[in-house]
Amino acid sequence: MARRICEASAIAIPVARSCAWGANRDVAWRRRNDALVWRRRAEFQGSWIVKAIEAIIFDWAGTTVDHGSLAPVKAVTEVFARHGVRISEDDARRDMGLFKKDHIRRILATQHVDLAWTMCYRKPPDERDVEALFSDFAPLQMDILEQHSDVIGGVADAVARLRERGIKIGATTGYTRPMMEKIVRRAAAQGYAPDLSLCPDDVPGGRPHPWMCLRIAIELRFTSMAAGVKVGDTPSDIQEGLNAGMWAVGISRTGNEVGLSAGDLAALPEAERVRRVQSASETLTKAGAHYVVESVGMLEPALDRINQRLSAGERP
């Protein structure tokens, strides 16, 4: 990190005119005499201006694997049931995308769940209950992932096309590292393998914090956060991307907001199917998505529009 700061361009080194010379003499010397600063200044005049997307950071469940984001819903509802409190699918989906311990904590804080827990245990839920639920959730989720981690149709081909364009591929998740590693292995066997995948275990915190995206940007060497696009199916995905200074694209049809397997979605009457996808799109747009598409396989037109905006000098 220190080396990165030292290699910053002259524009990135502020010198407050109101400060005494002594406080800024080292910086002032660098601005006048340091060859590295002069080289960085020259580079900044043109070649460092971002004009095209360099990387995509995808979510996992509901975006690239597990059509409908079914695995986390099944695990969360089951672990609460095992603890004597039944929650609805809507309860489980409301804060989807967060680190799973944070997700459980949010569910417990919901008024009607808090009340049900209090009636069951004669006391309000506390952090010990969060830990107990999460401890039981983890092995349950690992088992359920065996049935619900197939790569969504069109993802592998779309990512192959992105790589042909020179775009790097990252991924973030709300799962723990053991859960993510299981998904990564299964996805690779089906033709989808990001360059780098991170989970909340790898950084100070999960979504909506930007830390996973920022670390991926460092590891994959983004020229700028504006050169990256976060793609996901939940509001927390969108917020993660925006907080990282990236473009954000929502995924409607295959994700959490519709919440159905490919087969169940196809079985719906067309009008109901359209209504659900439209509702998901509205939710993701309200969360701040720059664009919303139905699936990763339909992503490229949105990326082309982002490239046009970058070329025109726009930023997220």
C-alpha cells in the first residue's frame, strides 16, 4: 500500500498552500524533482483515462449459478425451523446477498420474527442466538449446495465472449469461504471459472461494503474503479458496486427477486412471468442499478452502452 501511495501521480498529491513549508517540504521536493512523479504526470495526460470496461465482478447465487437463488433460501428457512421459529420465503429473501451471519441477524431483527422468537424462548433474540443459528446454518448450507449450484444457462458462453474482449472476471458472494470453494469447483467443471473469487471472510466485511470489490480491483489491477462493472441479482449487490465506485448492472429473471428455478419460471403463465421479471427490474433499478438485464447471457448490450458513456467521459 505504501508503495502504491508513493507511486501516485502529482495530481493525487495534495499540497495545501495554507500549510507551512516545513510540513510539506518532502512533497514539494517530489513535485519538482522526482522522475517518477514526472513520468506519472505524463502518463496521466492521456493513456490513463478510462475509455472501456476492463473487468466484470459477478455475484454467484442467482446471477451465475443456482437459478432463482434457491440454496440460501432453503438453508435459512430450514435452520430457523430447526430452532422452533418458522419464517417465510419472503423473510429469507429480503436481505439476500449479505454475509450469511449478517443475513441471519437482519432476519432476527424483523419485528414479527423477533416476536416469534421471544414467544418461543421467553426472551428476545441476542447475539448468542445469531451465533447458534449461523453455526447450524453452515453445514446445512454446504449440503444444500450439492443440489443447487448449477451454472445458469448462457453464463459460460457469455463469459467466454467477455474474455475474448480482454475483460477480466471477478466474483463476490455472501457465502463463507468453504461454501464458495464448493461452488467454484462445481462451476469450473461446468465451464465457468472467474479469475478471482472473494467472500466476506477475505476482507473486513461483506456487502454492502465495497471491500471485496476493492480488493479484486487491486489484485486484477484495474486502471480505475470506473473501469469495473458489478453484476448481481440483489439490492446489496448493486449497493456493493456503487459503494466501490463501479457501474452496477442488475440481473432480474434468474435471480433472487423472481426467486424461481428455470423450470418453475417457464411453467408460469406468460403474463405472470412478465410481471415478476418487471417487478424484479424495478426493485434493482430503485436500488441504483445503472442497467438491468434478465440474465448474464443478455449482459453485453448494457456493457456496450457503458463503454459509450466511458468514451464520452462519464463516470458511475
